[in-house]
Amino acid sequence: MNVAIPIYEDIVSPRFDIATELLIMTSENSKIQSEKRISIQGFHPLQILKAIIEEKINVVLCGGVNGFCLRFLGCNGIDVIPGLVGEVEAIKDGYLKGGLQPGMVFWGLRRRGRRRSGGCPRF
């Protein structure tokens, strides 16, 4: 399974189109077989999509992604888990353990679910 994670510094890129690197890992039986990083600094979103297709990616783990990119990836048979927030290493670990859901937050190696509040914080 080839997995791509758009990266900005050491976190999952908050937006697909501002990523500076694309981490590509090959996993099998919940273990990383190989890993590489491709620089996509200054790439247009279409160039990022082209790189993902060329690398034969099966799954994209990402933060925010616009509708066009989401549909493009889906139409090319690529699964997308969007809305992820946190450190790359923690998200890789979460993916390998299974159960990764859109909108999960990962800092350190602890998983935190997305908090949904019913309004303004109270003091």
C-alpha cells in the first residue's frame, strides 16, 4: 500500500495546496517497508496531484483539502482521509495501527479526538 502525506514543516500540512513536501511510504502488514520525501515547494495543486498519480499512491492522509482535489483523487481510485491535524510521525503511527478517521488530532504519539463545543468557552 502506497501512502502519501502532504507535509508542512514537521506536521501534516494544514492545507493540501501549501505543503512543502510529500512523504511517501509503502506499508505492508502494518509495517513501513520504505519511505521517501519529495519536495513540492511552490507546486500548484495540479502538480501535487500529478506527483501523487505518478507515485502510484493508494491513500492520502491530509489536513484540509479542497473539493476539486478530493474529487480528483477519488476519481483516480485514491482513498483520502482528510482533516487530520498533528505531527507526521504520530499520524503515521495512527495509520499503521488502523482506525484513522477524518478530523483526528495527533500530537506526540497520543491520539486525541476532535472536540466539538456548543459555543464560546466559559471562564
